[in-house]
Amino acid sequence: MNIPANLQYTNDDEWVTVEGDIVTVGITDYAQDQLGDLVHVELGEVGRTVAKDEAVCEIESVKTVAEVKAPVAGEVIEVNAALADAAEQINSDPYGSWIFKLRVSAPPTGLLDAAAYQAKIG
Amino acid sequence: MRRTPFHGRHVAAGARMVPFAGFEMPIQYAGIREEHLATRARAGLFDVSHMGEIRFRGPKAEASLTWLLSNAIRRMEPGQAQYNALCNERGGVVDDVFVYKLADDDFIVCVNAANREKDFAWVTEHDREGADIVDEGDDWAQIAIQGPEAVEIVDLLVDFDARAVPRHHFRHASFADVDGCLIARTGYTGEDGFEVFVPAGDAPPVWDRVLDAGVNHGLVPVGLGARDTLRLEVRNALYGHELNDDTTPLQSGLGWIVKLAKPGGFLGSDAIAARKDEGRVVVGMVVEGKRIAREGMDVLSEGRVVGRVTSGTLGPSVDRAICLAFVDRELASAGTRLTIDVRGKEAVGVVVDGPFYKRS
């Protein structure tokens, strides 16, 4: 599994970048592999205020559905509209396919680095 | 967790293994969509060794099955296969099964993996004729070779003309140099193809022999994930979803295998006849938009719950979200628009007749 060293990770198999007060979230290579062929992303609303661990988006594969959660409280300022008709892009390029961005007042805590995430997924 | 004789081949091929009905089974190899489309376009190889086999032998075998099963067992010729429902006294479905008639006094009943123990207990308890009934579930491996090129692949592995085996018939012959196999022109995918029963002890090399034979025919290994999407596109019922101990086979659209008029009836026939106009029925729906209706979701009409989804997916060949559901029977006619509660959001499902996918 590809686990880039320059990203941070959640226990819910999301990758996260933090730039100032903007937090960008996608799902990991491991997550897309576990879900299988992705067919639809329900991107959710821009402008919504979400709590930590609240579902922002849903991604559906042929066999199942998963929520993508906010790793930290914030406001959803952007969703990746390019994924609306191209969910399979997450399968082919999970780290190039950000899903949503949050504006936060405090940075996320409890994130894993690449080595810790590798250890978690085994 | 039990393993099939081909377990090592799946692991070596990098399949994702999951627990299913007490077995460790491959859910996918390259991916559900790719495996599904490969089966429709050319050919797929499935390990279905988890399925159970119950042998009925002796002079009472035919009479025993005629009572226990819903279809016209007495009309079968040796070498013929027939789909049947095994029903309880209330007319509910204990299992859906395929019967293979080897000889006038020798039958193999292929049962769902999840129901192996239940079915064997049921038939031994309810056989009123005195057939010789043996659980041969561990004695057989089973593979399915499905798709338009399956017949050409099977033809390379047998010493008869595979093309000459009619649909729902089989040969008791050697396959890939293993004697005593059943090579049946049956399947669950909606494609032409074969299901082959192989004596379990001789089975392991057969997997690679079949893949080698299929190398010029686009044959790929296919997991349970695509097996489910393939069957759903052609509306084949799956036990535990569209069939269960409480609903009758008529409610599930299996009237064509229910011979209520057969002489002497069968176990459950009186109850099925009495319940003929009762209860919800299974419908197929195409779901509008991109959300996917899934098992367990409520079906509504005018704000009232009128049914429940039993199976749902995105059909890779039809490229639409499709589902099966039990709904109130007055809402079962084609064209009826119903609402499906997809995690709190409404999706429209339109009832359609017949399979979602038809072979061209």
C-alpha cells in the first residue's frame, strides 16, 4: 500500500493535510482498496459547520458505502466537484483526489504519521 | 473457518478472502466490476465449493424428492438438472436447490452453503419414503465456468462435445483428467456456462487446468462479489435475501418451479395454495439518480412503509442502480414509482418486469 510520508492520517483511513487554518481530507490507498470499485460520491453541502467525527461525505462502491468524516470541527468550505461524475478517480489516485476542505479554528489532534498509519493497517 | 480445495490458488492470486457461510472465500481478485464485465464479455471461473451436496439414493429416492421438493421431479430424465424449492409446512422456503438426476435411483441435490446443516436435518427428518440420504458436502468441490466462451473452454477439458450438452443437462464423465465429475450446463450469472462437480480429493490441480484452458478465451477468476452483481442483474433470487423460511416461493416470483397440481402435492403445497394471494411480493426496481438502494432499506409510497429492499447494487453491465425488494402486491406492477429511504434521503425506484440485463 502506498502511504506518502508527507501526509497525516486518521484512524478512519483518511489522509489529511493542514495548511494554516485549512484542512484538506481524502481517503487512503488502503481505504479505496478495501471499498473496491467506487461508483458514487455524495459530496455534501458547502458552508455546513461540522463537529469532529461528523460525516461530511458518503462514498459508495459496488458492494458498500462509507462515510468520510471531519477529522476536526470546522466549516466545509469546498468539496471536490470533479469527483461527482468520476468517483473511480479515487481508486486510481487516492492521494490526488481530495474530497473536502474545512476551515478550522484549532488544528486537528491525534493524527498519525505515515509509520504509525502503516502499523495500524498492518 | 473451512477452506475449499482451491484456497491456496486464491491466496496465491492475491484474492481478498472473506468469511462466508463458514468458509473462507474469495470476494474479489482484480475487482468486482472488472470480473463482472469479463464474465459477460468472455468467461469467468468461480470457486463455488462451499455449496452443499445431499445425495438421495435407492428405490425410494424419487418418491422422497417428489414429496420434499416443489418442481416436477418425476418428469426428469437421467442427465437432467432442475431448479426446485424445498418448503416447510407453512409454505415458507427452507432453501432453493438444484437437483441432478444421475439415474432413476440416484440424485444429487445442490444446496446453499449457508443452509447445508439446516437442509440435511430437514430432509432426513421429513423424508417419509425411506430414501438413502447422505450429506456429501465435503466430498465435492465445485467450480462454475460462465460466460459466452465458457463452452469452448469446457470443450477443451472433456472427451465429449460440450456444445452438445443442452441447457439444464449434464454429463457424468471425466473433466481435466479427473474421473467421476458432473459437468452441468447450469449457472447463476445469466450467461451460458457450466457448473462442474469434482471429487474433492482430486480437485486442487483442476483450478489451474481450467485457467490454462481458458488462456485464449479471456478467462479470469471471479469472486463472490461479482457473482452477486451478475445474479442480481438477471434477477436470480438469493436465499436469505429474496427467499426465506417465512415467505412462499410464489411471493418470490418462483411460480414456475411450484407444481401445486402434482399428484399427491408436496410438503408445503397446501399452505402455498392457501396463501396464494397473501403477503408482499418481490419486485425489481431501477433506482433513479446515483444513490444505490441496499438491503434493509425501507420502501415507501405516499409516506407509508410498503416494503423493504432485499438486494441492491450498481449493476456494472446495466450501469444503473438496481434492487430487488418485497413490496405490497398492489404496488408491484411495472411502472409503479416508489420511494426508497437511502440513509434519510429519498431515491425514486421504478418497478420493472423481467431481468435488468438480457444477453444480446
